[in-house]
Amino acid sequence: MQTVERGLPLVQHTITALKARIAKRGGESPVGAGRAALDTLESRLMVELPPTLRAFLSFDFTFASLGKGFHGRARFGSSAAAPKPRLTSVRKLAESKTELGWTDSRIRTKLVRMPNRPRHPWHALYLGEARRDGELIILGAEHEDTLVRFWPRYTAFDLYIAEQAGVIELTDSQRLEDLESHLALNPELGTGEDADDGDDY
């Protein structure tokens, strides 16, 4: 990772690698969203998109470039021209993760599920307070029996997309660089609050 600059340059590096992979192996051609569609998406999410996520969605709105083997694609909508994000909650994700799934997480903020490789943790974009660079945290979700555990998995979208695309391999400390900046802005991630049972999927 040290040879590639973080942020938008890392996302562009990932996009270049995905384009080369599609050209070599074939696969779905990604369709990006325009500025107006991304503005509409932000309005529906009620948060500003992280700059790195916005740049990737301009290239591939449905994450088609990751390949059909990925689960949880097209969660911002199936059409780049008509964003329709699928907002959810930790409770709803736990119920979807495994039969009779439940969670003791106190996170109340809405989420959007992100793609994941088979037999890997699920991911969800946490729609809380962004840190100074505009990045939002991405949570991981795994289950043991019926209990689904949620925890901070990536502190920025560029780290998430580069590792999911196989461009880089990260340690836990690299995935969670500057985690404290997110926790300071989003105390429910660290201390927990009473769960809200009124979430919509």
C-alpha cells in the first residue's frame, strides 16, 4: 500500500486495475452515475458521500466491476440514472445475515450494505458523522450461531474498495487507521446507545 497514495489516487488505481481485469477476462461493463444522480443519492441518504465513494460511483454505480461473485451489490440502486438506496439497520442486517439472526449492537444510525466476497464479513456504510476528509466508516458484520456482531472494519472507502478488488492486502491496523477520529464524532460506535426498533429496510 505504501507505493500508492491514499484517497482519490488509490480509488483511481483500483478503477484502472478493474478496467484492465474486465478487458482481459470479460464481465459486466460498469455504468457510472453523473453528478446530478449522485446529488440525488446524497439527498436520499441525507449525508454527503465520501469523496472516494463518489468517485467510484461515477465509474461503477452498481459495483458490477467487482464481478458476479460478490454479494450485496447495487444497494444504491440498480440504475445509475435513478438512485434508490436501500437503507437498513443493524437489526435488519442481522436478520438477513443468518437464520434467526439478532444483534446486541446499540448502533441506531442507518446503514447501506456494501458488496462482500463469499465467506468474508459483510460490510455496511455507516451514515453517521463524516470526519474532516469527508470519509464515513464502513462496518463489518459476522455471526456466531445466531448472534451477529458489528464492528468498525474500514475507516475510509478507498481502503475498502482497494482491498475488496484485490489491489492491496491490509492489516487490521491499516484498515482502521485514525479510527479515533470517527469514534469522537460517532460515540455510539464506541459506547452504544439504546436500540431503535423503528428502522425501515
